[in-house]
Amino acid sequence: MERVVVIRFGELFLKGKNRDYFESMLVRNIKAALKGVPHAFEKSQGRYYVENFEEEDLGEILDRLKKVFGIHSLSVADKVKVRAEEDFPEIRASLAEIAKKRAEFAQGKIPFRITVKRADKRIPMTSAEIASALGGTVLALGKYKVDLTNYECDLKVDVRENGVALVYTDVIAGAGGLPVGCSGRGMLLLSGGIDSPVAAYMMAKRGMKLFAVHFASPPYTSDKAREKVVELRDLLTGYTGHVKLFVVPFTDIQLAIHKACPANFMITIMRRFMMRIACRLADKYECGAVVTGESLGQVASQTVESMICTEDTATLPVFRPLIGMDKEEIVAIAKKAGTFETSIQPYEDCCTVFLPKSPVIHPSLGAVRKAEAALPVEELVEAALAAVEEY
Ligand code: ATP
Ligand code: MG
């Protein structure tokens, strides 16, 4: 008897002829996720199996696999031998062990059923016949009663075609979505806040491979603020895979805007520069889109008019996966993704440094373009790009 982790993938089935491509991405991501944990990886009949691992690594393996997008569900199963001529001794041993453990602290008899799936047609019995034949093994423990409809425990036996059966109870939900890498590349504007890491999670879930750009304003923003962003990037990698992070020094641009433009346009014009620089980096790394953590109406810079002004400088589509979400919904995902606690650490963001007293909430594009005309835009963008640091 051997313990294995069964990996099932969902949405891939819907994709017809692209399936091979999606599967190759998924396999690559699973292998990357399990790097450093000794194991064997098997592929058989539309499922994957992680095998030959140390029992003490099981928790870590599950934690990592639960973050891999494209995985629909997971089970920890006993892999046992089945021979048609025998009375399933290994299946029975496994069932008894699983059932015994499950009943350890139970009060009264646990209603149970056994669900058999039989792919191996050499076994002459039907699935239902096998299930009822196996039932006695569980009943013999004295802690169970059969109940096919109102069961609390569903013992599953999958008899595969290659002379093995998988015995398990629990089906653990996977992260769902599509494997990262199968939906192109995006350049994420990553701040130190709650929202942009969640935007990364959302796009990775749809299979997008991400790069990230962060705008820092030293000495107004600290090393600690930058380290926080690096940490957020690292926290996400379980879901997103490796994300290259670019840090752009933004102080000179902010000072230039501050000096030459009306104070109430500060934020709008800053955002236009961020978008220009993000699009240039996106081009360089072959990203087809820019991703932000904006949510409609959340703050002054996230009105439709503000977004029109920012998007005016974009040369690529701008994806805003949080646009229609409430803060509570975003926070719930941040907690699930494990970025929330880091995001709420109070460090200054470049946008808060030069915050005007009364930013325009509904800027007019014409007025903003006019205000910005006082600046050597291309020169400032080039200088910032020349000073980009990669993490
Ligand atoms: P977040 O929680 O993501 O910081 P926010 O609610 O603070 O968002 P804004 O500060 O208006 O909202 O930022 C909106 C979006 O602009 C962010 O989600 C992010 O994509 C981008 N952004 C803001 N500041 C930066 C920065 N310093 N570097 C990179 N991107 C930024
Ligand atoms: Mg922010």
C-alpha cells in the first residue's frame, strides 16, 4: 500500500484542442510548485499523481498544490493492488484503516456508504456489487452503519485499469482557474496596498503570467516600503509562479510635476506617467496588457474620468480585475491569498507623498493634457526607464 496525492483538473476539459497546451503548462507549474520536495510525478488517464514522498512532507505538498491554478481538486489516497480473482484484501485493509481513523472520536455510529468506480472491466462484479462486498469490512469495526443517502462518510474506491485501486474519503477543493502561462503575459502595477496583489491573484487565476512594476520615491519612500513590495511579490508566487519585479525611481518625475503643474492635477498626471512607463516595460517583456488594482469609485483617482485620463497614455489594454468589487470582497481574497497582513503594514506609498489638498475627482482630459504640456514627458520617461532596478 502506498500513499499518493491525486490531482484532478477541471476547466481544461472545456478547451478541446488546446488541451495539450494547457496540460503542459499545468504539469510545468505543478513541477515548479513541488520543487525541493522529493517525490515522483505520474500521469495516467486524465489525472496526475504525486507519489513516493515522505509522509512528513504531505502537508507541505498539499499546501503548495492548493495554490496551483488549473487544479480542480485533490485527494490523498491509498494506492493498492487489485486482482480479479481475489477478495480485494488490500482494498479492505485500506478501507479499515481509513474508517478506523475517521471513527476515532465519533459518538454513536457513523452513517456511511462506499462509492466504487470500476474502470477495470476484467473484474467481473459491477461497481455496486463490489461496494456491498466491501461494506462488511467497515461494518466489522462496529462504529458504522450503512446509509446510502444520508451518509456522513463516503468511502471512495476507484478501480483503475492498470490493476490498482485508489481508496480515499476527502476531496479537497483546488484553486480552480487556468494554469498560469496559458493566457499570455501582463504587467502589473504593484503598490504596497491591499488591492494590487489581489489583482495579481485574479489575473493569475485566469492563466496570465505576470511581471510587476513598482514606483518608489526615495528618499520620501523608505527601503522598508520597497521591501514590503518585494515581500508581497514573494507571497504571491505560490499562486502566480515567479514574478519579475521592476522598481522605478519616481521622485524626479513627481518633483517635475509638482513644480510645473497645478497641484490638483498631481495625482492624475502621476498616474499618466506610471501608465506610460508600465506600457514601455510591458512592451519590452512582451506583455499584452497592463493590470491595475483599481476599483470604481474607491478613491478620488478611481473615477471614470480619472481612468479616461490615465488610459489616454496607455498603449496596451488595461485590465482592472477589481473594478466591480467592494472593499470587503477584495479583503476576503487578500486574506485567502495570504497578502492581507503584509499589505496593511503602514508604509508610505509614492502616491501619498505628494498628495495635494484637493485633487480633482472628475478631471477633464483636455485640461490634464494641457497642464502636462509644460513637462518634457519623453525625457522624464526615458530617464526613469534607464534607472529601473530588477528584483
Ligand atoms: P492598492 O491597494 O493596490 O495600493 P489603492 O486602493 O491604494 O490600491 P491607488 O493608490 O489609487 O489605490 O492605486 C490604484 C492602483 O494604481 C493600484 O492598485 C496599483 O495597481 C497602482 N499603483 C498605485 N501606486 C503604485 C505604485 N507606487 N507602484 C505601482 N503601482 C501603483
Ligand atoms: Mg495604494
